[in-house]
Amino acid sequence: MPRRAQTRRRVMAQTAMVMNLDKCIGCHTCSVTCKQAWTNRPGVEYVWFNNVETRPGQGYPRRYEDQEKWRGGWELNKRGRLTLKAGGRVSKLLNIFSNPRLPALDDYYEPWTYDYETLTNAPLQEHTPVARPKSLITGKDINITWSANWDDDLGGSPDHGDKDVILANIADQVKLEFEQTFMFYLPRICEHCLNPSCVASCPSGAIYKRTEDGIVLVDQDRCRGWRMCVSGCPYKKIYFNHRTGKAEKCTFCYPRVEVGLPTVCAETCVGRLRYIGLVLYDPDQVLQAATTPKDTDLYEAQRAVFLDPDDPRVIADAEHSGIPRDWIQAAQRSPVHALINTYRVALPLHPEYRTLPMVWYIPPLSPVVDQVRTTGYDAEDRGNLFAAVEALRIPIDYLAQLFTAGDPAPVDAVLRRLAAMRSYMRDINLGREPDPAIPASVGMGEEQMYDMYRLLALAKYDERYVIPPAHAEQAHSLEELATECSLDYEDGPGMGGSGPFGDASGTPTPIAVENYRLLRERQTADTPATPHAETTRVNLLNWDGKGHPPGLFPTSAPPTDNTEPNPEKSRRDDRDR
Amino acid sequence: MNPHAATPADTGALDSLLWVVLPYLALVAFVAGHAWRYRYDKFGWTTRSSQLYENRLLRIGSPLFHFGILFVVLGHIGGLVIPKSWTETVGVSEHTYHLAAVTLGTVAGVATLAGLAILIYRRRTVGAVFHATTRNDKLMYAVLALTLALGLAATVDSNIVGGGYDYRTTISPWFRSVFSFDPDPALMSGAPPLFRLHALSALLLFGIWPFTRLVHMLTAPVGYLTRPYIVYRSRDPQLSARAPRRGWERT
């Protein structure tokens, strides 16, 4: 019998990420590739859509977690209603001429470059010339004193550890012990929250959450540079481009995600610690979850917003909400959903900000294992590991401050599950009879534990990244086959010229969408891929080394009769033909 | 139509140029310029805030200037747009109006000019801010400062130093006559020089307005007060660089 219409629930899909902190070695490859892809431009020199912090540490920008100072995110007012911590609409407009909570450039760092030209054009002198650092803000000489990860690897040291916001919440005695225990890395991107406070803070309404995939983006044409989003985001993941006067943020690499590719940070992650997948959720429960009275209940409240993609009722509701069939299937295969809700090993970053963040973390167990190993005991024995998780209250308290608003119980449960997996798999790897009591002791079945192990340890590319492509139904033109208008290549006559304000203004040229097939075709083609035209630019990254595209070499002067032919040149010409 | 209207013979060619041709040129530049800028340069339509570079001086100067200029604008609407007969009908005598206008106008004008002075000082002395200042900005600051200074000087000169000048019988009708497309330049020819210079510099300011960073005024985010906090938007229907051609729409 068909259900009545009013029992239908709205379902939305959210592209989300889980990072396994056990595997992060702090190599910053994600930060560097992200920067090369997105913020390698003037005005955003100091901007790191992706950064890797050493914990304990100050983070980037410095001490961004101190919400008593920055007033980011949401809070409950006296009547228990959800309000922006920095003040509502009227207060935002009254403060619009000077945002009292905007981080200064000093809270980030002053970007610089080096005067490399001196190295080549300095006159002969006794001492080797040096390339002096020059500020990219003022153009003057600067002394470099800080940068995006200046306290990298210095986590527990007395010089920097005491500046950690979270450590201030834990007792002094714990601090001292903490310095001797461990340090780990925390890669951070925009959380693409379900209840984003940056969106709520934007006076222009330029920041929006996409209904299809939940990615939070800034409309560069509507942003007026009021800067309220920068202070509104508790994670400080919206940055102000000081050249264009517009806000910019992590885009979840939407041009890649739309065609089914993982983000650049995930693609290039050396430790393969990032998982991307869909989560189905009920948008009408978001406000209620964000209004949960106790901070420590927010983790469970947010999990309750997520829907089980295998539940037939959820599937029916999702289809009714217009979610395509392949997206529902992707949600069923989603590693993110599995890690958050099935195995329950992923936790949200700072749920107490009440934004319902959607980049979750598997807390690190390795420091605990190392600690046991140094005592000489078997570090993968279940009894030893469980006892260690129990004994090492300090890291658990610290992790709880990060991931569960201070409640150690969920962190303890996650670490026990991870510890149990290690012990259980160890028996299998050594050819011993696996002990079903181990998964049972953490409330899991043997098969489930093995599946979790597969996902955490062995998952291949297509299991770590389950990303359904966007339904634009323009696959044909994305393939860049030669059946479209032949003038529609970049800078071609079919694209129209630049506007009267030049290239940087007007409707921006969309980011070229590259896919693997295209790259493969270019790499294996017999002919150069660049179309022949007068205004061709040569992209050496795409040049396959065959032939030479026009413009790569300077055109040789027309031969004249009365000059000797250059033997070097004619040999080259022969080889070309 | 207008009781003060003079015959065309009374007005010289210069008056016609200054008080008929120039206002319409400024008006056209203002309207068409904004339309053009909005069409071609949405990306450049921003406050270009420099708060990231420097906060201490901005914290004082910017609110002082902006709130000041908001009151100045309100005062101009009261003085130029609302006819004298209306205020007298509701029982506001010339003396009362004059007192209020001069007091509030002077306070707001001084606050605005002081704020602008702080902002210009900041712009010149803070290296990062000066580094980010374009020639366009410098021109805009010059014209803006000139207009504000002339306006404040005109008020102070005629009302506080002098015996008082009732601009609501000359300048205001001229201002309204421009918008009723029946411009009367003769009304302006009798106004004190400072008022006329103030009006001329204001015309220049409105002429260059759409091409400067002042455009952010037109998009003051008042809609924020009524919109829901979380904005949802559908993905752009097209992925490619061009809109699909007719007959080739996606299925």
C-alpha cells in the first residue's frame, strides 16, 4: 500500500570526507598540491584551503580554536535558541564597516618571496649575493618570523605546546605529562558543514550550500567583501583575497568531484588516509540537532541526522526527493557512511561549534601502540592495548576536546575498536586461530571487523573514493571529442574575447575539467593535441613529446639565397620531416 | 511651473552648461555606468576592504566615516528632495528646520570628514594599504574629500559664520527640477559660490562613482535582515564554458 505523501521525509545528499589520522605522516603533500591547484595566485598567498597542523599546536590561523576571542560558529542563547556567536543580523550590519573579530594578517602570516634576481645580476663582489626575503604585501624587506606551519613537529615542546587552545582546557599536571606522550598531525580543509555559520554570516547571501552535493561555495560575482564569513567560520576556513576583495574558500574541488574524481588533497595524499563518499541526511533535522542542549551530545545528535542508505524507506524517500538512483547506490557503497555510522570509528572535528561539520576524523591509535611498545610488552596484544587505552587518559582527554566536545567515552570506544582490530588481525596474519571474543568485546562481529580492516588498511582507489558524477548530462562535451564546434577551444574565436575590464573581470572562464581518459588519449595520441591556430598557447604539461606544436619553437627566419645554410639547423629540419 | 523660473535669456551659456548639461551628463554616467559595471564587472564589484592589512585605525575611521555619511545622505534627502512647503505644512518652521539641519549637518559632516581624514592618513602611512591603493582610488579619494570639504565649508560659512542661507528656495528646487526634466539653471546662478562649488564637485563625484570602489554602496546588504540564514542553491545547470545552443539543450 503506498504511503501517504505527508509521511515522506526530505532527503539530501552530502559529499563528505573522513581522514584516518593514524596514517598521516605530516608530509604536507595535500597542502602543497591544493595550493598549486587553487591558491597559487596574487592576493591569496597566505591562503591554505588545506593545511596540516601539528597537535598539540596553535593551528592556522594561530589559536583559531579560541572562540571566546574569535566568536565563530553558533551558540545557544538564554532561551535555548541557536544564534550566531558573533551576533545576529542587526549586529552584523552595525559592525559591517569594521569587523571587530576579523583575524589580522599577523594571525596568519605575512607572505613573502625572495629577491632571486640579485643572485644573477649582482656585481662581482667578495661575498656571495643573497636572495633577501621581500614581503608580498608591501614589497619591502621583511624578517620572516612565522608562517602557516611554523610550529610543525614542535607540538609538545614547552615553547609552543602551551599556546595550544585545547591544552589550556586540560589541567596543568596533565600538560606536563602530555609533553612526554605524543604528537600527531591534523590535516584540515573546509568542513562543508550541514549548518554552516559562514553562510549564515554572509550579508550578501553570496555563500551557499549546493542542494545536490552539499558543497559550500562562495559566489565570486555576488561577494562584496563584507568579511563577516571570515569571522563567522569557527574553523577559519574562509579567507579574504586581499587583491580581489572577495572571500575564498575550499571548493571541495567541485570541478573534479562533479566528474567523479576525488579532491586534489585526497588524490595526492601519500598515506592514502582520505576517504570521500556520500552521506544521506534529513535536512529538516539539522536545526534540531544543532540545537542539542549539551555540547557532548552533539556527536550523537549529528549521527542521528544521517540516514541509512540501505533502509528501503530511506531509498524511497530519497528517490522521491529527486536523488538519482546512482547517487543512492553510491551512498550505499560510501566509505564515509561506513566509517561514521557502521563501524563508528570516525568523529567530527569540534562538534561544539554546532555547525555539524562534514569532514570527520578517525583519531590516532598509533601513539598508544608506541607507548606500549616502549615498555617492552607486546603492543598488539589485546589485554595490553586495552589497558593502555585505559591508562593513557591524557591523549584521550585531548582527543575528546578535539572530537567530542570533551566527552572521553566515544573516543575511548573508537580507540578500543581500532585496538581490537589490530589484535584480531594479528592472529590472522600470524596464522593463528582468530579469536571471536576480540570483536565481540567491542560490540562487533568477526566479519564486520574484517570488513573494517579491509576498508582501513587495503581499500583501493575506487573503494576509498566513491563519488558519483554530477548529473549534467553533458558527458559528450566533457569528453572533448572533435564533434563540438571546432572554435570552442580556450582562447578560440568561439569563446568570445575578454570583457572591457580584461581577463580578470567579467564572467570567469570555468575551470577546465580534465579526466583520465582525456589525459590518456593525449599521452597515447600520434598527433599533438593542441589545435592549430595563430594564438595557440603551448601547455607543456599536456605536450606528449611527439611533434612540436606551433609556438613551441621560435619560427625560423625565411632562408635567403646568399647565406650559407646552417648545417646545425638543416640537420634539425631533416629530423623533423 | 516654478515661481522662481527665469526666462531663458537671463541664463548665460555657462549657467546652462553647469546646471543643465553637466547634471544630466553626471546622471547618465551614474546610471549607465552602474548598469555597465554590473553587466561586465560583477567580479570587481566589491568594497576592496583593507582591514586585513590594518585594523587599529580602521576601527575608528571607518565607522566614523560611514555612519557620518549615512546621516549626511539622510540630511541631503531632507533638504533637497522634500520641498519646503511640505515641512511647513506639518508645522516645522524655517527656524526649527534650519537649527536642526545646521546642528545635525555640522556634526555629521565633521564626523564624516574626520573619519575620512583618518582613513586617508591610514592609506598613506600604512605601507600595505598604500601598496594596495590604485590610481583610481586616489582620484576617488580626492573628489570625495573635496566634495565633503566644500559641503561642510558651505554649511559652516553661510550658517555659522554668515547669517544663514536658505538653500531650500534655490538649490533644492533646482535639484528637483533636474529630475522633473524641467531644469532651471537660473536658480543656481544666485547661490553662494561654496554651494555651487559643492554641487559641481558632487556632480563630478557622481560621474566617476560607478567606475570606482564606491559602487559597494548600491549593494548595501539590507536584504540580510529578511533572508533565512542558510542559503541553498542548485548547481549551475551547465558545466561547460558556453550555454547550450538552441536545439542542443541537455536532456
